[in-house]
Amino acid sequence: DVKPFTPEKTKEIVMSLQQPAVFCNMVGDWPALHWNVKYLSAVLEGKTIQFRLGLKMVDLVPQFETSCSYVEATLEEFLAWSCGQPSCLSGPFGCYDYSKYWAYADYKYIARIFEGKPEIFQDVRWSDFGFPGRSGKESTLWIGSEGANTPCHLDSYGCNLVLQVQGRKRWHLFPPGDTSFLYPTRIPYEESSIFSKVNIANPDLKRFPEFRNSTAHVVTLNPGQVLLVPRHWWHYVESIDPVTVSINSWIELDADHEARVEEAITRMLVCAIKSAENPSDGDLWLNPTEVEATSHEINLEYLNKALSAYLECQETSVSGQSHSSSTGARQRTNTSCKRKRRELGCEPESCTLLTQECDFPTPKAEELQKIPFGPHLIQVLPQSPKASIMAAVAIESSGGDLLHENEGEHFGKLHCKRKRLLMSNDCETPAHQMDLDCSPCTSQTALSTNDLLDCLVNPRVISLVAQLLLERMRV
């Protein structure tokens, strides 16, 4: 019953550790550990939630959310489908063969889906990690089937605490220094997420040769364990059991103030340039998590608010009047309105930026004791360079038909194969599903708008622009 770390010590670790690690034996008394899908189905009493569906067959292109199908279903229907019950053939999953597809109810804000049941928020107790008042209300729920995955990306804001409840998930993490090796892109666009063009499960080394230089930190997260994902660590996440349930919470950091400025610049540029394109081109550049392309006026207003908030926080910090944001029930859930704007009802023009107080002060190195790694805090270690090189060579030499080490699923089927599988389904392909072109590019030199944006809104470029704007504001 005694936890290995006090809340104060745990928070110190979370706020200072710059590498991923797994906390063990910290949540044994959390009621949330009983949140398996069967229990959640009973609590939701037939309420439907949205599931994202993708193909288990993995090709050289990441399955972004713009290329997935979507259905509204109850958790009871999801369970029946994942178990292969005949009753699901006529339900919302009837068009999707479980052996070919995975389903993911991702980024579901607990405050939203359990609206009217506030008592359930207390089942999640982030106070044990040094954040009193933070509960399920400030957390997000993830429910997936085997093969469900999130494309490799980094989160612009905060660090991340992830509790595994049911089943196992495998995390592939890459340090911030590997950003250039992961070929960052903002298309599809989503505020707070920078995606990688590389499909981590089946990298195209001919197109993305620098990926060989990346260093993967891989860990399988088991029920009852909590993973710390530090700021700006890339991650690709996959469910490896028939049903998985996870709960996470993003922890605000001081650096988020500057990140809001960078995100505001990015939104302004992406929306302005992509909105000028002919919409009939069929380029699904806006991620389904974003409601719509906001206007230039709204984006400019948001940029000015982000700049002002950053400068005011800097002034407050210098004067020594900053306050902690982790006291009592004052936890903020508006960390840049991260993800799922439509679920939170948060639009850029109404988003409240922080202007009166800074976030958690980062402890100075000399104030920190040695990180207590051991059985209760396990480092997520990098794969050996030899193993990474051998895996890359195997993928390249096999022509993309390498078998997954655990599931035995074939990787590396080309786009046209995937297209045929999508189109051969008995159901009509959704209008929002991306039409993947198998034909070779007619010109190797023709640049697209997306090529320009990949350079224009590259994280390094945006960081420099933000610094120049802040200097201008100070003057």
C-alpha cells in the first residue's frame, strides 16, 4: 500500500527527466485500473462514441487520420466486433472485417464522454504524481483493437503521462534530436501535432534514408504501468492485444508559452497557403481533429494573444511573482486547446491564453537529486545501433515484405494494393477517405504546395521566426 515515491518526489522526476521512463507500483489503488471495456460499456449505458478504422496491412505510407474511415458505435458493439461475434455483422462495424481492420476510439476527453457522471473523474488520481486536483476531468481515454495505432508524431505542448489499463501497447519513441531524421511535416495539419512522413512500422529507406540515423527507444507498456513521455519526444504507438484501454494527461510546462507562439505562426501560414489552393484538388490537408480552416483575421488575433501571453509571463517570472499551476482544482485543461477542438468546444478566437501566471518552474539541475532508477522507475533504453541497422537493412533488402516480429502481419504492401483492398470492401468507401494514387509521378522535379510548406513550417524555421517576432515585440 506504500507507494515507492512521494507525490513531491514523483513530480520532481516528471518535471526534470528528459528521457522516457516507466513508473511501476504507483497506481495500485486507483479505481481507474478497473476501467476495462466491459466496465466502461456499462457506465456509458449505450452511449455511442466515434471510432477510427484503419487497415492492419501496413504499407510505406503512414495511415494518417485523413485516410481512415469513421463509425459511431457503442462499446458493446465494439467488443462484439473485436470478439468476432456474428451479431456485429449488421451493426456499425459490419463493413469492416476484424481480420483486416483495426478500430480506435482515440483522444476521447473523459470530461466530455462522461458528462453528467462527474464522480467517475475521481477514479484517476494524478495527485499521486504531484499534481493535486488533476483527475480524470483533465485526462483523455483511448480504446483500441489489435493493430490500432497513432502515426509517429511529437506533441508541441507539455509532457505526457500515460496509464495503461487493459491490454498492452508498444511505444516507439525518438528523442527531439532525431527530428530531422524523421522528416517532419504539418500536412495533415493539426494544432499541437507535428507528424513524421516515415511509417515507423515499415520505413521507406529509399525515400527517407536519414531515418537510418534515428535512435528508437522501444517499450511495451503493461496494465498498471505509467509511461512518462518527455517534451518533444516523437512517438509511434500500437496496440498489441485484442483490446486495449489507456488514460493519459498532458502536463503543462513553462516552454508551452513559446510553443503557443510557434503553433500560432504555423496555423497562420498553413491555413493561408492551403486555403488559396483549388479545393477540387482533393488534398485532405486538414486533420479530422480540426473543425475547419480558421480565417486569417482569427489566426492573426490568436498570434498576437500568444505573443502577449509569452511576454507577460516572462515579465512575471522575472519579477518573482509567478504562481504554480498545480494547486487544488485550478488545473487548466486548455493547454493550447490540445487536440479535438470540436469535442472541447474551443475555437481559436475564444481560446483563453495564459496571461497572469506561468506554468511549473523547472527545477534546476543542482537542486535535483539523482534520478532513482530501479524496479519502480524503469528507463526506456535505446535499441542497440547494431539491431537498428540490421532491422533497416532487412526492411530494405526484403522489398518491404518483412514480417512483424510479434503479430506476423505482412508489412510493406504498396499503395495500390491498399487501394484495392479498400475499394473491394462491400461498403461504399467514405467520401473523406483518401484516394491513393498508384501511378508514378509524371515529373520528379515538380514541387507541390506541400513541398513548400514542409520547408516553410519546418520546426527549425518556425522557431527562428518566433524568436524574431518576440524580439520585435520587445522593441
